[in-house]
Amino acid sequence: MNNTLANDAIVTCLSDFDKISGIIEKDPISPIVKYLTNYCIITSCGSLEFSFKTIIADYYENISPEFHNYLDNKLRGSSCNPTYQNILSTLKDFDPERQERYKNLLKARSDYERIHKSLDSLNNNRNSIAHGINISTSFNDVLTFFKDSIIFIETLDIIMI
């Protein structure tokens, strides 16, 4: 990826998955697996949110440093789930043509439905955890959802150069 901060966030998250996988493999029926899986959901969404906001904010800040305070307060400092709709909405706020390009690149993919469902699943599970609802998603499913969702960030990175 072109944006090193976003790339580092994704790589760090994948590294956490590797470490946690090793723990789970040692005792897959341990009660701790549930909490490790929940952690992975939360950290995945955090990495995706940080990455999409960073890619967009860095692009516009590099064009015009005067946007720094606005971008820090309204984009980087805000909290929102890394949903497809939130990414589209943020792009549209800055450049509707770039938003269309992003949508078209993603929708042209043969795996678009799967990756979209994966991103939705991560966000839905995150919201369930945040509201105290137990989830039944497996660690391996979370890893798959995250790897699929990275495609949204990689595609965003491509159009923001």
C-alpha cells in the first residue's frame, strides 16, 4: 500500500491474528478463545477505521496543509464503524467522482458480494460485542472477514494517489 500508516495498522493487526492463532491452537476449547475472538473483531474494525480515515485525510492534507485542523477534528477524531457506506459517505464529502471510481472498482470484482458480506459481518459482530450481545463467530471466520475487508482499504489506497 502507498499509505504507510494504514499499511502498518493492517500488518500489525495481521500479526496479532498470528500470535492469537498460536494461543488458540494450543487449547482450542479454552474459555479464553471467546475473548480472544472478540478482541480480534474489535481490533480488526479499529484497524480498518484508522486505515480508511488515514488514507483519505493524508491525501487531502498533502494537497492542502490548511485542512489539517479540519481533518483532525472532523475525520481522524470522529468515531464511526468502518462500513462500506461510511467509507462511501466520507469519499463523497470530498469528491463524488472519486467515490464513484471507488464503487466501480469494487463492484467490478468477482468476489464483491463475499468481501462486502465479510465487512458487514465484522461490523455487525463489533456492534453486538459493544452492546453486550454474545456472538458465535469463530476465530477463523473473523480472520477471513478481516482479510476480505482489507480489499476495501487496498482499493481506497489505489484511488487516493
